[in-house]
Amino acid sequence: MTTFALAAEGSQMDLILASIQRASDNAAAATYPSDMLSSTWQVGDAAGEPYRWITTGPGKPTKILLYLHSWSGDKDQAALFPDLLSIRNAVIIAPDFGGPNNTPGALGSPDSTDRIMRVIREIRYKTGLTRVYLIGASGGGMAALLLLGRYPDVVYRASIWVPIYDLAALYGETSNNDLKADMVAVLGSAPTDPDDMRYLARSPRSALPDYNGSASKIIINVGALDTEVPKHHGYDARAAMLAASPDADVAIIEWPTMGHEFRGLDALKQLILE
């Protein structure tokens, strides 16, 4: 069988799997628990991991939207982006995963990713829904890439904005001195070399070689004018994902007039236009 034929067969299987997942989630919506319906933000706890959640109408949720907060934020940041509520029939979840990236328990630690997974597992168990649509920007984009590498079978579709790929590289590049100070507060000093293991172990650069391409689509957005997290981080992340899984559907969108920004409505469009 030719390479082209194999690729076509894989694409067809992906479409079949996506159709099965949608059908399963539509069926789960019919029995969605009434105590998990709320049009206002609620607080949950998944085995010690706090999170915020809300549901959108007009019908019962048929999907999970996972929002990962930025570098200096926490679970409450999601409520600052009302554009997220434009997604229809979803349960939106926002884990804390250690809060701001100025403590050892956060800043890309394996525990921070495990905390995200606790919330996903709880919501899946409570609702019966399976598909996880992911949004993350900046530090949340870094968390998103780490999730894709450390738990490669979880995310169905993702819109990732101005993500951090390599913390050691970022230290020498960023225009934001607060990011540098937070890294030193957690790791003790500036990176000693480009492969400083203190920095590498918490970077998507070390996790994405395990990405398996199971997501239906990943879209990485970078800003041409971004001086806080230079655009090459997004390009490098895509290259690492394709090196790990050459047939993965990973796209880059470079916004020519954008700096270090998150555009919520554009993120939602990228998730639901499938």
C-alpha cells in the first residue's frame, strides 16, 4: 500500500472516530445531570484540585471546553473572558493547576498537569461527555502543550495562543521581567545553559516528543509583534509535534499585527468550525 493510500486510510479512520465521539456525547447530553447545569460560574473540587465551571445553552452540554489560565492567573481568570460563553451547549471548566507560575507546584511541573487531569476525569465521570476542546494562552498555552505531551490521548481539538515552548530560551528573550523573576523564584537562578534540566523538565520542549497526534486538530496562534513570547516558540512547538507524529494535524496561524494577545472569539471559531 502506498504512503498516500495509508494517509487517506488514516484520515478516514479519524473521521469515523470523530463521528463516534460526537454521537456518544450527543447521547450523553440526553442524560446530563441537572445538578451540573448552571448559567453562572460555580466552584468545584476534584480530589483537592479546585476549579471553576459553567454550562452554556440553549440545550444540554455535548462537549467539554477546557480553559487553561495564563502565567499570572488562576482558575478565576476564565470569568474575565465572557467571549468563552459564546460556545453553544458546553460545560466550560477552568482548573487552578497550581495557580500563578511563581511557585514550584506550578510553572509546568508534572503535578500541575496531573491537577488538570483530575478535573477532566471528574467532569467526564459526572457528565458522561468525552470530547475535550482546549483553549490556552501564554502560560496557559505552555500548560496546553504540556498536557498534549504528557497525556496525548485526552484533547479532541485545541486553539493555543502565544504559547511558551522552551523556558530557558524564553528567559533570555522575553521583554517581561516579571516572567524572568518568577522563573528565578521557582528554579533558584537563571538557566546555566540551553539544556539546563531545571528549565527543560518543565518545558513543552521535553514533553512534546511523546505527542501521538490523536487530536483531530491543533491550531497554534502566534503574534508577529510578540516580544513577551517570541513567535518561534509556536513554530518550534509545531515542529516538535510533527517530528513526533508526522501525520498529526497541527497548524500555525501567524497574526501580522498581533503582539502577546488572546482573541477569545477567534479561538472559539477555530474550535467549532470542524
